[in-house]
Amino acid sequence: MEIEPAILEAAEIFNDLNGNILQNPRVRITLTDARNYILASPKHYDVIISEPSNPWISEIANLYTREFYEAAKSKLNKDGIFAQWIHNYSILLDDLRMVFRAFGETFSHVSVWGSLKTTASCWWEAVSIRSSMSKPYDRFILAIQR
């Protein structure tokens, strides 16, 4: 799901780099608000990946809440995985802790991965991964490679 049509247009520009992903028959794109779609849809998924923008944006903040995580969790198949991108640049440490607390209170197994940029202003981005399994990494990698 993608809310912004321009993202699909941009993907076409980068076909050489993204392996022409939009033409892959295993990829289905629905232009809609993913949060509302998840809440309304009866479907369940093996993997849900959430890559919202900055949590301080009013229309985005609800994608970093326990309520959203509970909704996503309710749409996962058994042993399903939920991954979410989050950053820590221009975010207060207490706000970052609040996001991780909501994530950890919702999901039984959480892993935070990051990368340290070695620039003048160091920052990292993290992906939080949830699964009912204690080591979901191999499953996550296999799922995104399918």
C-alpha cells in the first residue's frame, strides 16, 4: 500500500536500481491509506512493513502508537512479522523511548537494527522487527526475498 502516487512514479525512474519492482507479478500496490486499510480489511499477512515519515507530523504520529501496532498485530498470520522504520534525527529522546515502549508493549519479540552514519551530524535509523519467534531474522529475510 502506498498513499502517495508520486512514489510509484519515482519507482519507475529507478527501475534500473530497483529491479523494475512494479512489474514483478508478486508485487501488488494499492493506492490507499495503509492504516485505514489494515483496520477495515479482513486479510492477514505474513509480513507488514511500515515506513512512515517523521512521528512529529500530526497525520503520521498515529503510525507510532500502541493502537496502530495492535491493529497491525491483529492482521499478522501466526509467526508473522511486523517491521517499522524509525529514525532518531530531530526527535526528542523521550519521544523515541515512547515509540519503542509502545512497540515493545505490543510485540513479544523485538529487535532494533541501526546504522551509524559517519557524517558531521551522526544519526541512525532503526528497523524494529516483531515476531512471535525469538529469532525472526531468517524468516524476515526469506519473506522479503520471495
